[in-house]
Amino acid sequence: MNNLPFSLDLAISFQNDSWHSLVSDIEQKAEEVVLCALEKICQKLNLPLLDGDVTPIVEISLLFAGDAQVRELNRDYRGKNQPTNVLSFPDTPLDQTELADAMRMSEPLLLGDIVLAQETMVQEARFQNKDVWNHTAHLIAHGVLHLAGFDHMEENEAEEMENLEIMILKSLHIANPYEVSDPPRQETLD
């Protein structure tokens, strides 16, 4: 059941197979997060279904990578020589005009690329006492929001983006990622 004013072409790729051992059915789960995020975004932007026989296609690329690859991308594109949990590379904004143009020209609307860093995400999830998949889902949703044009540079933008992330994750039965939880206890040997 797709409540989107477009069809989604989601290209999922893996730098290595270790992601599959972290999360079962990761491709199916990732697609569910992307679809849910896009539905909430379309509702927020009031993007109605378009009239016509042709439905536009929106393309997103999602790469499950490792820290080394993300560090290189972060260095090359953001000038930060360190890994980060997720990188988003927006291409075309998601709005009514761009969707209509894509439909008129019978060309897909390239929304952009999302790249996730496995080691950083796992480390963050453990430190924040979160399930690895729940943290991954949060960062996928975060990336999709960036592709659609949302940002968190200003306080009001950050609040809007966080509220959308919370709504997306709630729809997926994932707890609010911004609620503070106690970090895991460190066992000491006495």
C-alpha cells in the first residue's frame, strides 16, 4: 500500500555482507523505513497525487558501507577527515514542480544518495543503549529527510526535522530516539 504521488526506485547496495549479520531482512526493513519517511514527507509538504496516466518515479540510492568509505566521503565532500554515522547527498528537491517536470519529461526524479557507516552506527547504538536496527532506521529516516530538503542548521529546522523523525519511527513502532536512556553499564573487575 503505497500512498505516494510517485513510484519509488530504491537501489540498495552493500559494501560488505557484515550488515546482513547485524540485521535480518535489512533490505526489506530499509525499504519500509524509506517508504514511511517519504509518506510523512509528502503529507508535510502537501504533495497530492498527480493527475495523468504517468506516475513519476523517484530514485534513491542507499549504501550500507563501513567507516573507512564514509571517512573518505566525509573528507572529500565535507572536509572532515573522520567517519560519521550517515551522509546524505541530495540531488533534486522533492516538491510538486519537480515531480510534475519529471512526469512531463518521463524521466525519474533523482532525490539523492544515503551512505551509512556500520562501525560508527553500531558503536553509537551500544553507547546510547539502543537496538542496532532501531538506530539504523532512525539514521535512514534522517537521510531521507535531508534528501527531501529538510535540514537542522537552525534551531527551528532541527526541531521540525526531529519531530518528523519521531513520527516516522513511531509509525514503524520504534521509540523516540531523542529520549535519554542510560548508557550500558561498564563491568569492572575488583
